[in-house]
Amino acid sequence: MLKLFEYNWQVRNEWLDWCESVTEEELLKKRTGGPGGILYTLFHIVDVEYSWISWLQGKVPPHEPPFEEYATVQKLRAFSERCHSEIAPFVYGWNSDMERKILEDENSDGEAENFKYGEVMRHVIAHEIHHIGQLSVWSRELGKQPVTANLIRRGLFDE
Amino acid sequence: MLKLFEYNWQVRNEWLDWCESVTEEELLKKRTGGPGGILYTLFHIVDVEYSWISWLQGKVPPHEPPFEEYATVQKLRAFSERCHSEIAPFVYGWNSDMERKILEDENSDGEAENFKYGEVMRHVIAHEIHHIGQLSVWSRELGKQPVTANLIRRGLFDE
């Protein structure tokens, strides 16, 4: 489980580096598909991971902050680092006994809805990889090479 | 590990269903980003999973077959089902003792390159989710709702 989080964090940081070479106008431009723009998609990835894992940590899940407060690469990088520092201890402390713990939620009709902790962890992993796939299409639309999505050859399994 | 494969297989089948409502011309059209088209991307997902897992199973990794032989939804669905039936036993038989087994490869310069089995398994998982993210952008370009990428609420953790 941890390796896939580490993969996501590494890829996310590479996309933030990639953003440094793109104009603010292109980063903020509304695009077709996904959450609707490059920088907002990265913001959304950070926010969703932070919200779910905070909740698993027993905190009140935070509301999405206003994107306007993080709408530059520098501010978004700081937001990502702050969220990461808060949730990383939980991810590194993960063990298989936590798989079946229950997170109690309500659906949009106010009815009880339960998720297993292991389900939420994998949801968060898949969420980020999926949205990064969208960034890769927009990158090619800009005529730029996207960050590699390969998980192999990243040193994640070196000892 | 298994749950993320099951997620991918479920999502892939839903995309194949989605393809039934799209014209052949749109499915085969060359697009910006990703492997270059909707049906070819799904073919590539199946082929890459099949090749890597066959290799982990100790078989000679197959070469990519000609896409032209699978360039309809019906043929691609049959290809996906055939590959799945061959690799599923390995995925269902996965256990943590297999994590650190070594797959010996050569890089493009003919130099020895090793991957851990656990690394390859996660590479295959991330590969499919990433490409599905690309399909979701192209779906919106066609004015169509994409298959949901949510991992929660799929019944994957029901007993």
C-alpha cells in the first residue's frame, strides 16, 4: 500500500516541477474533462487525499479550501507539503489489522454509509493516478512531454 | 493488491460497455495524448497487463499482437477475457512472500535490469488506472459521461 502512496507523491512532485515550465495562463485555463484545469486538478488531488486520510486519522474531515488561495505552483507546493506532513505518519503506520476498520459516513440523502479503511486507502491511491492520467493528455495538447507514469525505475523498491 | 486488480478489471469492463455506445470511427480516431485512441488504449492496457503477468508466471513474455486483429469492441472484449483467464490465477495466488522475488530483464542497451515482483505488480496496476484517466478526458471531448473512476461504492469490499 505504502509503495503506491510513495509513487503518487513522487509523481505529484514531478508534475509540480513540470508546472514551473508552463505559463500561469495555461495552468489556470479551463480544460475539457477532469476537474477542469491543470493546477486545479493538482489542488484537487492534494485536497482529496488530505480529507480522506485526515478522516481515517479520526479528525473531522476538512472542507475543500478556496482554490484561489493556492492558485500558484509555489502555494500549491506548500499546500501539498503541509498536507503530506500531516497524513504521512498514518500512511507509514498502516498495517493489515487496519484493513477492516469501519469509517462511518452519510450519503447525500443523509443515510448511513460505511467504508472499510482499506477501501478508502485504495480509493485515494486510484484517485490520484486517474487524475494524473488526465494531466498527461493536457500536457500533450500543450505540445509538452508529460511526466512519466511508469512505476518501475523510480527507485521505490531499492533497499 | 488483489482489490486494485479487481477494481481495474471492473472499470475496464465498464469502459468496454461504454464503447458500445460510441461509433467505430470515434473509437478508432487518433487522439492527442496517451497511446493515441480509445480502442487502442484499451487494447494496450490488456496487452501490458498480460505481458508482465505472463512473465511473472515464468512464461516467455508475449509480443504485442497486431491491434488490427482486435480493433472492434467485441474482439477486444474476447481478448481481454482470454488474457484475464490466463493471468487471474497468478493474481489470486499472490502472497507477500512473492514481493521480493526478482524478474531479470535487459534494458534497451542490452544491460541486465532487475525488477522485484511487487514492483511489477504495482506498475501494472498504476498503468491501467493512468490510461483510464486519459479515456475520461476523451469521453468528455465526445460529450459523453465517462465511467466513474471511484473505487468506493463498487462492492469490492463487501463480504
